[in-house]
Amino acid sequence: MRIIPASMSTFYSAPSIRIKSSSISPSLSYFSSSSSASFSSSFQADSRNFICLKTFFPRNSMSHQNNRHFSSVSAPVSSDRPQNSSFKGGESFFRSILASMEAIYLTRNPTAKSILELVHSVDNEQIYYDHFAFRTFGVNGHGIDSMARIFLDFGYVQREELRFPAKKLKAFWFSPPKVQFSDGGAGVNGPLPRIFISELLVDELSPQAQEIIRKYTDVSGNGNKHATLASCLGSLTWEKPSYSEFQQLASESEYAAWTLVNGYALNHVTISTHRLKSNLRSIKSLNQFIEENGYKLNSEGGVLKVSPDGLLLQSSTVADSVSFQFADGIEKSVPCSYIEFAERLVLPEYKNLSEKEVKEFHRRDGFEVGNADKIFESTSSDQLTRRAA
């Protein structure tokens, strides 16, 4: 029997897209990104390239008491930042940026929202994020750097590069600055997530595909300088494409087609499973729990993706789909985003530590090409077809 904590009956509509969203019962308000306790204002988008009807701006939650909402923004524990902090700038402001990105993501992706609520319902679990991920076009300044700028400005550090030759992609991950977070803080109020940003190597595509991508990034003008704003608003920085252009890109690179209609939107968030307290802290148990409740997991290379050293275990759902109205008036279902799960095991040199002594830095860090290559398939047509079956 499938357990769904909230009903999925309300549709938000806009000129270009219809999004299925869930209404939240009082007992499940922990993940309500559109709650009035978390957001003070909304507006109705009428721009042709907006991808959701309502965009919510989080207010500074220092002024209100209910900080259990997943997208509310908490102030640091103390006004005096710890000496070992490497954070730069206003922390509450930065967390409000993450909350805005998360709010758009949860509004557009009911599967992610309901899974977060489902996991939280088990022993009142607090959920921490392992990483946020974004996709970009590596052309005309619209690549990794356009999205990374905001994170570098606030103290993130660029780490290893990952290459995916078959997909014509490269990526960098960014480690978060050291910060103190509020007791009981979870989600965007908890430990800051790692950031994973990939880009399509556009110059390696066919001339026809390059022409389509350059057409829209050129129209974007200086939109690449406002990647963060676009992600927070749920808006494309270029005009909507035609359906034929989308199809042509998808036939060569499904990553390219996804990015053309989703832009800088949050591609996925990842639950840090080893930080859970219940039996779900084992990713194998979590996968079983999710599947028993009727959700489809990405089966590419097997449901569980394991790094060669055996210390990084990952899985993900299949992406949600949304109805997108293309520039030529054709309305079709396109892939949206998904939710991932990651368990980082303790490094061999710390294997003798007790469970209470183990900290995050004792665990396997970074990312793995083999795992990530298969996680990318969460938005593929093959996986979406399997989900619909």
C-alpha cells in the first residue's frame, strides 16, 4: 500500500506550464515551502518564460517563531561567528537564497516533496542535505562559472573536476564553508550542502545542436550573470524554444533538452541518509522503504550506485514530468527534477571510532564519475517511460 502524507490534487498553472502540487496538512507542515509561516509574499508570473505560477520569497525568520518549516531561514546560533568559520557575507541572506531555490524545486516536483514528508514522518526524522545539483550550457559564459559565482562569493571552495566523455559533460563540486547552525536546524537551516554543477560541452555537439543552444543563450544576453536569480524565481533567462528544437536536441543530448526547458532550476537535492536516526539511515533500507510506498527509483546500472572504493552509495528517484507549452503553442510533457539519496561511509583510517565519535569529515567525501553518470539518467526518456509503465 502506498503511503502519501499529503494529497496531490491541486494544480498551479501558468501560461507555459502546469505543475502538480500538494496541499499540506497541519501535521505535515515541516516541508511546506509555500506556508505563510515561511513566506511573506507571492506574485503571479505573467512573463512568457516563467515556469511556475507563484514564486515565493522567504522572509527572514528571525522575526517569527516557527522555524520547523523546511524553507524558513534561521539566523546563526550566535551573532559571534565561530573562529573556525570560513563563511563570507550574510548567512541568513545566503540561506534565504537556498530556501528560494528549494521552494521552486518542491513546488514543481511533488514526488520529492512527498518523499521528504514521508521520511520525516518516520520517528520525526530531521533531514539534512548532502548536496544540491545544477545543469548548465558550457557556452557564452552560461556554464559552471555562471552558477558557481554565488557559492564562491559566500565561501564555498571549488574541488575536483569530473568528466563524462560519452555524455559530453564536465562537472565540478564545491565544498561548503564551515558554519555553525541552529540546534534542531534541518534542510536549508542545517549543515550547508555540497554543490555539484555540471555543464554541457556544447562545442562537441553537432553544428545543428550548437546552433539551437547558441540561439537561445545569445538571446539571453547577460542572463548568465543572473543565474542565481533565475533559479530562485523558477524562470528561464532565454525565450521558450519550439517543440521541434527541443526534440532535435533530445535526439542528440537529453541533458541539452532538459537544460533548454529547465534552465538554472535546481536539478536535484540529496538526502544525507547516514545522518538519519532511524533504520532508514542505511540507504538499502531507505530504498526499500521508498519502493514499498510506490515510488520508482532510477534503475540505470542497478538501483544502488556504489563507488569503486565501496564508500559512497547513491540512488535516486525517476524525475517528475511537467506540462510545458512551447513557443509554437504545442504543449508536451517534459522531464523536471528528482530527489537523490547518498550514504557516505566512514573512511578506513577512522573505522575504530565509535558511532558517537564519527563526524562528517571522517566519512568519504567528494563524488564519483561512475555513480554520477548513472544518476544523470534520472531524467532520461528510458527511465521516464519505465516510471509511466
